[in-house]
Amino acid sequence: MATLDIKTEITGNVWKIVKAVGDRVEEDEAILILESMKMEIPVTAPEDGTVAAILTEEGAVVTEGTVVARLEA
């Protein structure tokens, strides 16, 4: 199994975490949702796997390239 870092593509606020550690996800399924400039932007799984870690919390401000989760694929 490979561990993949899931990074943000934009700067924004973590609006909602929709998956928990141990949850199975499919490719392109949202793990959390960022709010930036009044838009909701999902941060998605790059491939099928299991959420190994959530490295942020709701309300946190993250910058582009921040690792916000880890996926066991």
C-alpha cells in the first residue's frame, strides 16, 4: 500500500470535513471542502483508498499546497 499526501490547490478556509479516518473513498470523491472567495471547492481523493489521516480542522486557513489529509491506496 502506498501513502498519498492530499494537498490543497488554492488558499482558503476549511469549511467542512466530509470524511473521517478509516473511511473508504473512491477516486475524485470529496474528503473536505474549502471556502474561498464565497465558492466551495472540494479537495478530492486522487485514487481509491482509505483515509489514513486528516491533518487539519474545520475553520482552519490553509494555503496552496498544504497537506490536509493522507490516503492509503
